[in-house]
Amino acid sequence: MDQDNTENGTKTGADKLTGPTSRRALMLGAAAASAVITVRPALAQTAGSVLNCQIPVPGPHGSGMNIAADGRLVAPDTPGSFTATGQKYTGEQVKAALRGRSLPGTTYEQNRAYMNYIRRLQAGQSGFTCYASLQMPR
């Protein structure tokens, strides 16, 4: 494969690298192509599962509580708060609400309070992972 470049039959440094390096590059290219073919369906499946994940309003940690206009969980007798029914909204519904639509079955004020609640979710709370994945760029 490699040719001798000197009179005494030894190979130069550039010739030593040409054969194995080009083979290695071809092998890496083939591996990368198969990785792309493998990852694309996984990304499509992930995108679909993100839209089907669910966000309960409120989650189990807020059962029996109401939701204030700013999204905080408050006592049921708090004026101006909204009864939290435990409704679960899909990622697709929340994504549409982030773009200006209302969550299904809510008034304008309820929608604002519920969306503020969703925006305030933190790690460890039910629905946080779903909401965080909606925020990821694709």
C-alpha cells in the first residue's frame, strides 16, 4: 500500500500516516453515518413522547390547595384563588398555552393562574420534567 520514498527503503513520516489515517477516517465516517440513522428515529420518538407527557395542576404535593393568580399554592379559602381540580394537561396542551391558547376547560383567569403554576414547577415536583422538556430547543 504505502510506497517507499527514500533510496534505502524507509518510509517518510507523512507516508506512515497516510494509510492508517485515511482508513481510520473512513471507519469513523461509516460509524457516524450509522449513528445518524440510529439517532433520528429516537429523536422523533422523543419529540412525540414530550407532547404526550402529562403535567398535573396541581401535582400530588398540592392536593387540597387552591392556586393563586401568581401560580402559588394557597389555602382553599384564599380570595381570588382558583380551585385546583388535579386536571392533567398534556405537553401538547401546555405548549399551545405557552403560545397563547388557553388550557382546555379554563377561563382566562384560571388559565393564567394554572400557567403561572406550571412555570413555577421545580425539580422533584410532578410535571417538572415534562415542562422542562418543552423548553428544550429542537
